[in-house]
Amino acid sequence: MDQLQLTALADIPLIRPGDDLAAIVLAGLARAELTLQDGDVIVIAQKIVSKAEGRLLHWRELTPSAQALELAALTGKHPGHVQAILDDSLSIVRVARGVLITEQRAGWICANAGVDHSNVDGDSDDLLTLLPEDADRSAQCLRERLADATGAQIAVIINDTHGRAWRMGAVGVAIGVAGIIPVTDLRGHPDLFGMTLRSSEVGTADEIASAASLLMGQSDEGRPVVHVRGAPFQAGEGSARAIVRPPQLDLFR
């Protein structure tokens, strides 16, 4: 019988810059009495990866540009916050009151370039987290450390929460991967009746990331690491950048 098992690791501490995430994950696995096996997946929240890597800034320390001042007036956001978003963006996609959608430097089309102030532990209300500079590299480093410690060939997914243009509600998505091909190409495979699939490509990494997000939660749950066993995926040296739809295939942007 096919079975998917997800376990949120308990008692993960608040993460500070420089913390050893591999050691923290291994300790969480030990508390849960879990031993990594080949084919397991560790899904880890972007927020704690960014914190550990020191991807933090105070928006009050930034000098807003003329563009930031203009966008702040349109969106109602603080000019310093807008400047932080612009500094980590390649382009602006949509602007409205309370909304600034950009193309983040890694190619993600998302609100505020992923720049966020929720669940950021600090004494100041202007502290922001940025997305990891290279989330694929972050995932690979964690995967290598866990493999060295356990000998298990696993996959690692760094997930974030993104809204969707045509559907209400934010969902978890993969922004960094290691050890997994993030998009499964089923074109050429037969369906139940022998018809050849011509356009079926499955966002496998996103599906696993979203499943893990159900356990992680979005507010004060404090469960940023999820162990996954039984997820079907193609192992390999994939990159989350393969998830980004090329501009020439983007019919809506």
C-alpha cells in the first residue's frame, strides 16, 4: 500500500545568524526517534534558513530612492520597506494599494520579493528577512551535512509561502532543492487507457513543499522542519530554478 508520512520535528529553537541547521535538524530527528533513510525528504522553512544565513536587515537604515518613495505612496508601505523589496528584485510585476508583486532575484514572482517581517525575533519592529541568496546551494549544503552524518541519500526542499494569481489562499512552494528533480515530466507516458500524455508535467517539489506547510503552519506554530517519508520523486541534481516558467511561456505576465 502506498503511504505518505510527514512528521513535524518538535522543539526547534529560535534560529540566530550562524546557527548550525544540520545539527539542529539531527537533534530534532533524534527527539522524534527518526532515523534518516534513503528516499526521505527534509522540508525546511525559508525563514529559518534566511535567519541562519544572516539574511536580515533593518529597513529604517535604508535610504529610499525616488522610485521607492513613489511606490510607497501607491502601496501604503513604508519607503524603507519598499526599498528593501526593490533591492532584492529584478523587476516590478504589479502594484496596487497594499500590494507590490515583483520578480525576485532568483526569478520568483511573489509579493514583496519574499521580504517579510513575520516571525522575525528581534527588539526592533523594522527587522526584515530576505530570501536566501541561493536557496539551491543552501539545500545542497544541508543535504551534504545530513548525508555525512547518517549515510542516507535524501532530498532537501526549502519552502516558502506564496500567493497565487487566480486562487485565494497562500500555499507552500519550493524555492530551493537538492537531491530531487523538482518537475516530473510525464509526457510520453500512457494514461489508464493507453493514451499518450502530451502535456503532463508535475510540480513534485511544490507538492511536497505544500504538504509540509500544512504541518508547519503560518503563524505561531513553531514547526519549521518536516520529515517526509514515502513521497514519490525522481532523485537527481535538480534546481528549483527549473520551476520558474520561462518568460516566453508566460501567457499572463
